[in-house]
Amino acid sequence: MARTGGLRGFPLRSLTYGALLAAAFVALFLLAGLLGPVAIAPLTVFHILGYEVTGGAFGGSPCGSSVDPARCATLVLIVWESIVPEILLAFLAGALLGVSGGLLQGVFRNPLADPYLLGISTGAAIGASILFVFGVGLAQANLTLPLLAFVGALLTGLVILLAARSARSSIETLLLTGVALNAFLSGGLVFTLLYNPIGNLQLNFWLLGGVFGATWSQVGLLFGGLLVVGALVVLHGRALNLLQLGGDVAQSLGLDSRRVVMRSILLASVATALAVAFTGVIGFVGLIAPHIARRLFGYDYRRVLPISALVGAILLGGAFDLSFAILPSTELPIGVPMAFLGGPFFVYVLYRYRQGSGPGAGA
Amino acid sequence: MIRRAVRLELDRVSASYDARPALHRVSFHADPGEVVALTGPNGSGKTTLLRATLGLLPLQGGRISIGDRSTDRLTIRERARWFGWMPQSEPIRENIRVRQYVLYGRNPWIGAWESEGEEDHRAVDRALAAVDLSVAPERGILELSGGERQRALMARVLASEAPFLLLDEPTAHLDIGHQIDLLERVRSLCHREQMVALVALHDLNLAARFADRIVTLHRGRLVADGPVESILSPELLREVWGIVAELKRDPASGLPYLLPTLPGPVTRSTGSSFEGVVHVVGGGGAARGILQRLHEEGFLLSLGAVHLFDSDSELARDLGIPAVVETPFAPLSDAIRQRHRELIQSARAVLVAPFAVGPGNLANLQDLVDTLGARPVALYEPAGLPSRDFTGGRAECLLQELRRRGAVALTTLDEVVRWVDRVVSAPGSGPPSAASAPAGGP
């Protein structure tokens, strides 16, 4: 048996896109410095990044020779302790949401499925609202907030899983179950908001989604989470391809369809929970990223899933930069520019590819 | 471990959707190299049979075996290596390349950690060549014509190189040229490679032309199994499809074709002899246990002759069992007795419940003795039965006559089920046309 492990060679087109993606990441870093509260020249940002990443191995000033050394210490602090962890957190959360959306769209065979629409994000928010509203574990908020959000998202995912378990439910029923669940949970969220107005402000802010005040330890945690999720997701590509032919056909081709559906929903819940726990509720990333991924690289889920992660990262990174551009002096939650950007873009995608073979055609 | 030239055997397979029974004790087999057409009207259970064979629908009874091993122990992946399924329709939304689509058929051979290799690509090439699609592997699947797409689907099924093909209306979306082309390919492939094809077909002309054997399902039961000529008899066509038609042969080519001689559907007789009905003689609640149990087991029953409001009569009505019913307290009239005799004649076997015989229903036994013929008969007589003869010995005399003619005595309901199962599925007990045909192998 001459079967190769791992990915086969990417064609040239993929390489080109890969280079573009890499350039986009770098550009987003530099742009963040430029647009941030203290406008920092891209070259300086570049210098600081190089200095910090290499641990100052090449000596000299961290900011390069053109910057006043007295000012440099502040700039390093802004870039390395504020902007970089924040944008990295945005990248990581975007990647997790993108992957989650890709998984859900693959499993539900519906381009409208995403963690926000299905209520998984709202479930996480409900979990977090327990902390804000009832003041549970407020002292160790950094630890308990992610944990509670995680539990909320996972519980929602489990409800969808239970619906999937009952033999009768079709994919469409499952999707609508998620939508109904989301509506129900949103109602619950409003209720908790009214219950204790004091916790409201914090909760509201968190609900809108933001990466401000991100720490390196949060980045590390999320990165670890992404690695684990990513490793499991890579194994699902071929299964999701088969699942597009319908659960029965996939099973006749040797795939345990039910198990794949279960595992994918669970994995998407974990990915969403991780992202929401650290950044709050951010919509649209999970919806749009897989669309763009399919647009760029075709329908093979072995590629759609990792590319969704990359696209999601760039989208949320872009939203981060945009939040500076819109209101440089205020900490605008990135959920806001993401919604501004995502809403119209999604409508555009839907209508642009409505007729013909576009990814929105199945909607 | 997957080898060709293996027999596929279904043994008393029952399955149901939710509570609605869909297959009743269907038994048949297919030998290597055989193309077996599954025929029957809409809703007769063709698709259900294929899905049950695939393991998409759990069996409620019976067993399916490949060679000498049962399929219920196979994993999903192993099943996929044995069976290639062509569903009636398959939603394709994404314009993937034909080659990629056909490659999906190789999935049962590719592990979770592997990618497809040379061997898989060679299998895809062979499959594409087998359906004559070698020129189009890089085209998008949605750009193909209907006929080409059906062939691509066929190629995907063939790519797995499974020895058993389960094809569900493979010609449904094809014009007549492509219908013949596709079935001819299936046929020559099976004959050449010693594969087995079970093909659900609506079109009896296509079935007659391409199948080596025809299996007919009717309301979830197997009603005929054998070579084309002996199976598609006028009786079967009338009973199952409700048409008056005759199978003829074109004198020039020798090809069989079906000639319907009446336009509209004709009325079918109730309790068709093709379905192996067991007639129960009962009354006064004596047949309650028999009716309930045999109905649960999925046998077709009839009941006679009983009085209206009699508890057996009520039960038969609730279970949908056809019964001959007389007005309360009246002796059995000639018309009722005539209908009772007809029911006995259309039954495959007769079971006598331990009912109390009085002057009012003695005629039941008399009619049974008169019209029984060579049908198997059994007397259900549980232990501790009180005397049932209220006719001064005349009933006992008739019962003795039945015993003399080979009536079996059964004392438990389990024995009843075993006996009925044996006589209903016994070879040679089918309708005259099917019985005279060789059953297509040992």
C-alpha cells in the first residue's frame, strides 16, 4: 500500500495565497502600532518585535537608533505588553472561531451554521453572566470567567449533541434546534442583565467582545488550546468531505457518520468556548471565515478547516486594527467593528454568489 | 479478506421504520456473478431491503450473511468494503471534480491518518473507465449532464471494488439509451468479475431484460423469486401490480418484454395466495392468543367464520385481519360458508383454534374438512383444555378426520409460531407459478 501520510503538495496558487496571508499578518501587526493610542512608526514596531523575539541578542536599542531612548521604554511597554498580546489574542480567538464555524458548516451542511447562530457563544455568555451578576468567584475573575464561559458553551453544545443523538432528528432539525436554543439563551441573558444592574457594565463590555488588557499568559493558554483543537480538527477534514454526500451515503462509504457529527459539534463547542472565554462574544467570524476559505481554496474540507482558522485570525486582527481607526482614544470592543464589517460583507457574499456555483449557492 | 465469488444470503430478514413494519421475513440469496432485480410496486420494501442489507436500518429479525459469516459483526468500515451502494438520489451541492468525487469511494480503504495513494488512484481510473467517463475526471461534477452524473455516481460505487453492488433505481434519471447502457455495464461486470448486483427496478421490462433472476416484494414480503419467465406470470402481475399483462418474447431478438393488455388497474383479490396467508378457524376468544402472536410475528392471517361482536371477531377487526363474519346468534348461512371456503382455499395453511363447537358453528369444521385439500393443517390444543364438543360427538368426529389427514397437534404458542414459520416458508408451498420454478439454486 503506497499511501502517503499528511498533506499532498500544494499547487502554486496555494503558495501564492500562503505568502499573501503571511504578509497580511505582518501588516496587521504594523498597522496596529500605527493606529494605536500612541502612533508608533512601523519601522519602530518592527524593531521592537525583533528585539523582543530574539531577546535582545543583537544588542542596541530596542526601538532602533532613530528613537529617543527615554521614550523607547514606554514604546516597548505599549507594543510588547499591550498591543502584541492583544492582537495575538485576537488572532487566536479568530482562528478558533473560524475553525469552529468551518466544522459546524461542514457538519450541518449549511453555510449559515456558526457558533454564534447556534447559541454556543450565547451559552458561554450565560456562563460568564453568573460571575458578573451573582458575583461568584469575582476575586479570581481571570480564572473563573473563562471557566464559567467554557462550561456554558459546553453545556449548550451538549444540548445540541443530545438533539443529534435522538435518532429522528435530521440535520435541518438540528440546525433549527440550535437557532431556537440561541433565542432561548438570549432571553435568559437579558434576564440576568436585569437581575443585577451593578454587574451590568462589566458584563456588557465583555458581551461586546474585546481583547483589551490581554496578557501573555492568556495568549499562551489560548495558543495551547488552538494547538490541541487544531490537531484534532485536521483529522476531520476527509470525514467532513464525505459527510457532504449525506449521512447515509457517508456511512455506506465506511464512515461512522453519527460519531463524526458528535465529535465535530463537541470540538466546535470547545473551540468556541476557548475563544469566548478570553474575548467575550464575537459574532460573524465563524460565519464568514469558512466562506472566504472555500472561495479561495475550494471545497475540500482538509483545506477549508485550516484556512478558515487563518482567515478568522486575519479577520479578527483586522477588526482589532479597525477599532483603533474608528475611535483611537477609546477602547472600542472588537466585536463592534467585526459586526460593522461582517454584516454587510456577509450580505454581499450571499447575493454575489447566489446564482451559480458560489459557496453561498446552497444557502 | 474481501474475496469475490461469495454468496449473499438473506434469511428471514425483518425490519421496520419506527413501529411501522417494512420487511417481513424476507429470505433469498444471490450467487456470485448474478444480477438480481428487486421488483415490486411503490412502497413494497425494495429500498428498505437495500438499506437493511447495508446496515443503515437495524434488523428486527433474521440474518444476512456473506458466505458463512453474518454481517451483524462487521464494522461500518468492513461493510463498506463488501457493499457498494448507489442511492436513489444524492444531493451534490458543491462543484467538486469528478476525480475527487469518485475518490470518495475509496474511503473504506484509507485509514484516518492516511491520504489516498497510488493504489487508490488506479482504482479510480479503472472505475472511470468502466463507466466510460475517463475523459472527464477534471470536470466539475455539477457541469456533467444527468446521464454523466449518474455514471460518475456508478464509478464512485465501483471505486470501492466491493463485491456486492446494491443499486437503488440506478436508471431513474436516465433516458432509455443510458438506461440500457448502464444496466448492460452492470451485467457484464457482474458476470465477468463474479460480483453480485441487487438492483431495485421499477421498470419490469428492464428487469426482464437484464436480470438473471427476479425477486418480487409485495407489502414488505417476498412473493416470488426465480428466473424471469417463470416469475413474471400473469397471476403475479395481477396480484402484485394490479395489471393484466403477459410476458412475451420478441421473435427476432429473443428479448423478453411485457405487454399490458388492459389499460387501467384491475381489482385485486383479498388475501392474495402469493403472500402465504395462514387461515385461522376460531371463535369465542379461543383464537385470541394465536392471532395476537402471529400478527406480532408479521404473518399474514385470515379468520373465519365468526359472529359479529364475538371477541375473536373484534380482535381481527382491530388488527386488520380479514375475517368472515356472520350476524350474531344466527347459524352460519350458505353465503358466509361459501366465503369461508374461499378463504381456506386461498390460504397456504390452516390453524384450528381450540374453540368450543356447537350446532351454530359446526359448519366451520365441516367446510374445513371439505375444502382443505393438501394444505397443511394444525390443531392448537393447549394442555388442560376442557371438553369443546357440544355437538354430541360430531365435532370430535370431524377433528379425528383432520388428524387422520395429517393434522399436527400443537400445545404451545411457540410451537404454533415454529409450525407456521415452517409451512409458510417451505419450498413448493408458494403460488403455482413460483412453485414450479427452480428456486434459483439449492
